[in-house]
Amino acid sequence: MTIIFLWLLFGFFSLGILGLNWLLMKRAAKKPSCLKIDETFRPNVSIIVPTYNEAQIIRFKLENLGMLNYPKNLTQIIVIDSKSEDNTVDIVKEFVKQNSESPIEVLIERERKGKSAALNTALTYCNGDVIIVSDADCFWPSDILTKALPYLADPTVGAISGPKVLLEFNNTTNIIALESSYLNSMNLVKLGESKVSSTLLFEGGFSAYKKDILKGFDPYRTGSDDCGTVIDVIRQGYRAIMVPEAQFYTAFPVTWAGRIEIKVRRAVQLIKVMKTYANLLLKNKLKKGREIILKNLFIYLVAPFAFVLFVACTIYLFLNYPQMILLLFIFLIPKLRFYLVEAITGYVTLMVAIILGIFGRNFLVWRKPQDRALITREMLVQKHLI
């Protein structure tokens, strides 16, 4: 009976805790917002687009930004290139030449140091009151700024981000559908966290920060320019929230290997992010949002080990009590199967990330982007993105 108790205990503190968190955040997400939203809020903005070998899509990105329904006299766009080996810079310069009215500036790094370093270089040239970051493969609806920026009018909010929506490709596997379902669940959790206090998880496709509190991108060198930057926003006592109206579109790998690579890379970064939060908590440097921070620390740093022990207990029970095999029938329930598969995948990824972290694996520098060729003009036109 002891092994049964341990199996249930470790199961609750791994799989069960995720389900409980989702239910609690779903409930919180339904609560009305208490923010002071000003629909007329129109600050000067600086939009930073970091690039590295983006020749296939950078023109699409610039055309997309050109469609923004926001005053051009209040908009600055900075494209900063990290020594691309293709003709990314030439395409940007040609676009600027053809669109002289467009508020685009081009910066070229002499040395490729990584995305956060590129953003910090661009930050020194920004003149906006709000700094916005957007990856080259991410595309915004034309009204994203008029819908999202009013949330920054609230004096308690220091940063905002939006939910990611995946572009659908023809003749692809069910990877996009699977990842979209996962994103929908995560967006619900992030919205719930935002209603409670702050979400720790931001997206590089659309992240906006008040300039007067932005000391730099990823100041703790976590390798994450979005989540790593949010740490200091929260440390200063401001809220970092997800704005549901600020959704943006992006591509996603259509191979299992590509999906796994992205998730492992992200997990390595998030482990470093959570370790930074833990360190700041121990030093009593975080005064607000502690309940959300502690919850995430448990999920990312403790629950993976509980999952390993749960798996060990499960294997023992299957070997000694063959009738336990009947539990596998729960995978026949579609929604439960999706939850279990994603939870198991997530914990395996986190354990891999923890191991890579032990061996000092870093992801500070871009890898050459993949799957850019899947993005077509027709696809973006259909979504009214260009």
C-alpha cells in the first residue's frame, strides 16, 4: 500500500498540479479586469525588429508593419541585423528606399552576440515612450497597437504581451493542430495569471515595455529576451500581463524534430528564468506577484522530479500488478489523452533542460531560422496581414 500512496502522491504533485493550476487559472481568467484602460492612449512607440538571415520573409514583415493603424509621427521602427549571411540588409534598405515615408531605421551589428545583445544595442537608439519587440517571422493585425497599448495607461502595468496564433500550412501533419491546442491552454493560464497579478511568460512576437522602467533586455542573462526581461519589470513592482486582444501570427516547425528542438531550447531558458526568480525571492527582492512566482517555481523546478518518481512508481506497479495496465484505457478519452501527452512531453522536456543546464548548455545566440520558406505572400494576404 505504501507504493500506491507514493504513486498517488507523486502523480498529484506532477500531473495533478498541472490540472489544478489550469482549472484555477481558467476561473481567474473569467474575472473582470480591474485595470484602468484608456482607449485614447497613444504614446510614442519604438518597434525593434531583430534579424538574422531573414531574407525570405523580411519584406513581408516590413509590409506588415506598414499596415499598422497607428500614427506614423508616433512610430519609430528599428531593424537591427546581427551579421546576416544572406541579403536581409539589402532587402531592408531597398524597402526603405522605395517607401521613404516609412519610419524605418537600419542598424547593423559588427559582431553577432545574440538576440538580447542586439535588442540592447537597438534600445540605445529608441526615442519612444513604449518599446515594442517583434520577431521577423511574426505578423500583427493592423489594429494591434490601438487595442493593446491602452492597457499600458494603467500605472501599475509595466509590460504587455499577446497570445501567439499559428499560421496554418497546406499538406502539413497534425503538429500545427497539436501545438495550437497547447497554445490555447497556455494562453488561458497566462490570462488567468494576468488577472491575479502577472504572468511570467512573454512572447517575442509582441512584447511592449514602458521605456522608463526598461533597464535593458534580459539583464540576468537567462537567454530569454522576453521572459528574462519581464523578471526586472516584476522586480520593480510593476505588473506584466497578457492582453488577449494583442494576438499575433507566426510560423511553427512542421516536423517533430523541429518542435522538440524549439521546446527544449525554450525549456532551458525557462529553467534559468525560474532559477533567477528563486534567487530574487530568497533575497527578498520580489514584493509583488509572489503567489504566481511560487506556483511557477514549483511547476518548473520541483514537479519534474515528482514526475520522474511518479514514472518509477508506475513502472514498478505495472511489473508487480499487471491489472494496472487497465489504466492505459484513459488514453482513449481524447481530451484527457491530449492533456496527458502534453504534460508528459513537457516534463520530459524540462528534465532534459535541467540536465543541459547542469552541463552549462547556453542558447544566447540565434541559430539560423528554419521553416521560413513555408510563409507565403498568399497566406499573409488571406489573413489580411499584408
